[in-house]
Amino acid sequence: MQASEFQDTAERLSQGTTEGDWRSAISRAYYAVFHHFLDFFLSQWS
């Protein structure tokens, strides 16, 4: 999964009305950032 897909999902979930939606949004946003920086660091060492 691409970082942008996690970000898109996080944005959709953040518009939800329940705490579960918001918690899931935070989790997806975390993985978006993680994968973004993973890609960045791997590109620096290649």
C-alpha cells in the first residue's frame, strides 16, 4: 500500500462521527507518515 492511500483513508475517517473513526484515522495517518519516511530514507541509501 502506498503512503498516499493511507492518507486518503485517514482523511475520510477523520470526517466520521465516532471515536472509532477518529482513532482509525490517527492510525492510518501514522502509517502514511511511516511509509513516506521509509520511502524517503530508502531512496537516500540506494
